[in-house]
Amino acid sequence: MTEDDQLPFDGPSDDQQNQPTLDAGDASADAKVASSASDRNDHADEPVEVNAPTSAEPIAERSEQPPVPEEHDVTAQPSGSGTSLTGTSESSATGAAVSKPGIPTQTLYFLTNRMNLNGILSSRLVAPRESFQKYYTDLLQQTPGWVPLLRDAPTPAQIEAVTSERGAGAPVLVEFPLDVLGKVTSDAPIVFVPAVAFSEAVAIHLPSERDLREHRARGYSNIHPHDQLLRVTPELFQSDASDVITLSPASPAPAVDWRSIDRIRGAINAAFASVNSGEQLVLAAALVGATKLPAAVSVPDWFRWLELDDHAVHDTRPEPDSTRPDHVGFRAAYDVLGDRDVNEAWSPNDVLDAVESRVREAGLADDAADAMVRNLGRVRSIVNVEVDFEPFRPSARALVSAKALLLVLLRQELDQLLAWPDDETGADDATRIVAAALAGRLRGLARESTELRSLALDDLTAAWAIRVARGGSASLGRAQLVANSRGTSLKIGGVEVASHGALLPDLVSKYQKTAEARKQALRIKVSRAMGWPVEHRVQIPAGASVETNESLITIATPGEVVVEVAIDEDGFVRRLESLTGGERRRAAEAFAARR
């Protein structure tokens, strides 16, 4: 991943070395969720390659004595890293990482460079070279499809291998506990795994204060806070071992499409980032596999996890229902956007051409095909500025998939899409969630700003990616939705990922249960709050003189003038039934208002 991909703030270049150390920020509260996202029991039967030394391979001679750690004139504090490593910690007074004597014996290391570390931090995964969007040569170059984990401090030759490329930056060691291997036990100096969740990391080691300063000098919008992991541990980079162990996994690597994994994670994240009500949370929950959903929320039957999960090399998703144009339209848009990269090339008309091609290949039934053609034709007219964009209006002919695709073609960036007010788009809840999922699919997760991400959800989807890479369950985890009078919440794999207010009441049912004597007043109150027409009928006595102008009616009469305010009940109920999204919430507030 490049510096450009990381969207840096005004930090110095690698050549600017003589800067004061930046203060460490407080660790994000979300960071405490880390280990809950990954079930280590899932690792028991997963593929792990052990690189045991043989007579045919050069063997690294381990030093009989560990490197002597440097001494620092800083009061040492407990590491808190959760391993037997007597390593380093951060001083709360200075924000500087400090070293303590000692070398770990029950730990594993991933060796890389500072630039690749940015890619790991943004994705929350230590994965093979194929997972990086921008990559600087390190040990992954020698182990396609595998991640090599070292048991001992790296040799000089290994350090040279990860820092040789211009711009790679200093060497970095990411420390993991042994239990990331599950039940696999081995004393081999290198163990190969398909991937490791970054949430399992207990420390990030750098060789010097200068390297720490350089790392902290750059802030990136797509990286969660991680200061609590940073350590300066020079002794780990001073091994005197002279030989290099050949990095050669014993078997072929698992076939994993890491780009697809990132795009799926992006779609999941964006769907939840778009949620701002209990009803929308129900829809997002359906997309990740939740069942037993509230009947009060209408959920399209194609809102399901299988529609998002296309990670397999050979697509195992069932074909969309050819009688349902919305299902076919969503699948086509989702697949097409997954193949695009807006940073490389972007043409809304090319996207529409590809979507239309896939729709034709789906063999839609005649009526469904007509509906899809009309909708996509309207989308193209708006994209090409042949007709104006106007807020969507409730219509049985308007497809959710087409409306969502239009919103993404007009605003590709997730932050801009979500900042677009619903009253300007007219998007209902389903359209908003689907549009966000499509935008996330287009961008992926690793490049997205953490302002639109949840650390808990990031680590859950990272744990899912690990299971997929290890040949385990493709399920994201058990999704449990709770909806009651106190609010709505969703847990995935026992981790709460979102919570919102209670579901809105059924307004038509609420109105019908109102006493007859109060219905007229309720219709007037709600209609005025919503800006709906309210009829005013005036009974004019016989012989009265009536004068009118543009804004005033004058009635001259000795009799009494009666003004009656009325609203047709059938029309009022139809308006209630058509409400969606923010308009429905406004109406619910009007129902609850005292006046």
C-alpha cells in the first residue's frame, strides 16, 4: 500500500529524521475488542505448514546466548503484552516506547517493513503477498500464498530481505502468541500459516526511537489507533545468526482470492455504516445471515449472506430468481462493481453496460425483463444528465437495485453517499442499505476511513477471512438480532456490532386503534406536521358579502361563519402506508407529539 493509498496527514518524509518524538495518543476503546473476534478453537484442524530443517536445506544456527539488550535511561514499566516476552512498553508520561531486558521464548514473529505494516494495519490481517494493494518486498515474496512466522529473532539476512527495496522503511516485527497456531505444536524455526488476524498481535517491535518517530509521524485515515502495541526493542534486530533458513512451504498454498475477500468485507462494513435506525439495522442483519426478523420490517427475500459471499474461486452462489428483477439487478451490480477499481478507471456508462449485459445473460422472464430495462434506462438518462435527478417517489415499478446503483454511480465515495440526506434522495431503508453495500463493494475495506468502520466488525470479518483461508466455515458467524421496546441490537459470534433505537410502531395500526372521537384531530396534527394538505371548509350564511384576493377572503355578514377543518380518512391512511425511511420516522414523532 502506498503513502497515497493511506491518505497521510501533513507528516514528514523518510528523510526528515531529526524531529521530536510525537506523543502517543490514547488507545481507542474499540481496540479492547481485538481477541474476541477470532475463535482459536477454529484453528485445530486448519492447514499449517511447518518448515522443519532437513539435511537438504541450510539451517540457521541459533545463538547459544541471546543478544544483549541495550540499556535505556528510562524507567521501565510492565509490558502488558500478554506473553512471556520481557519486552517494551510505552511511558504514560512521555508517550515514548521504551525497552526492557529479555527475549521471548513462547512467541512468534512476522517480519516485514514499515510500509507493509501500514497495509496490515489497514486490513487488520497478516495475509500473503497477494493481499497487498501496494507491496514492498519482504519474506512474503518467497512464500506465495503463505505467511511465514519466525520463532526467533530474525537474522541479518532476513532483515536485509525486508528492507532492500527503496522506500520500504525500517524492519518491523509483529509479535503473536503461540496459540495463533491452535493445536499445532512444533519446534521448527519457521511455521507457515495461510493468514493471521492482526487482532491477535501483542506487540509491534521497531529497532529504534527514530523508527518509532517516523512511524508515528504519519497519520492515516484508514488505520485504527494502535499506539498501545508499539515497542522499541533493538535487541530483537541484533541476532548474530549467520545462516538463512530456506523459506519453502512443504505443500501448495490454499487458493484464496484476497481481493474478493477485501471487497466482501467492504460491502459488509458499508452496510452497517449506513444504518441509522432500528429498521435499517434489521435489513443489515438480514444481509449477514440473521433470522427470526421482526415482521414489521419488510425485508426482500434476496437480502441474505449468500448474495455477498462470492469469495470462492468457483462461484458457489445459487443463481438469482429469474422472476425477480430486483434480485437479478442486485447480483449484476454487485458482481460488476466487485471487478472495478475507481482509482484505476471509472466510467458510469461502462458500469451500466456491464450490468445490462449480465442482466441479459440471466434470462429474466418477460415481465421482469421489461421492468429491469425500464429502470436501467432511467438510471442511464440521469447519469448522462438527459433528465434531472429528483427524489425517488414510492412506486411498485421502481426497483431497489436500480435506485441503489444510481446513487452509487452519482456518489462513489461512501462518506459522500452517506452524507446525502434521505429527504433529498427519497431513498427508503432498503435502498439506502443496498446502495451502501454496493459502494463498499466498489472500494473494499482496507482503503476505507476508520470513521466509517467499527473495530469490532473489522476484526470479525478478519476472523472470517482467516477461516476461509484455512478451509473452515464460510459463515460470518451466528447473527443474533434483538428488537424490543428498549431498542435494537445485533451480535455476530457473540460480539455486539451495532445498536439503535426501538423499531417504529405500525402507524396505520396505531391510527386504527385510536378512539373515533380523536381520529380527526390526530389526522390534522399529523398532516400539518408532515406538510400534507388540510382542507378548510367555510359555511357562508345567506346574504353574506364575500371579497377575495390572492391571500385574503373577507366575509361581511351579521350571521355566524363556521370554519370546518377536515382530512379525508382514506387518503390519510394511504399516505401513512406509503411512508418509508426518514418520512416514516417524522410521522411517528408527530403521532407521539402532545400537540
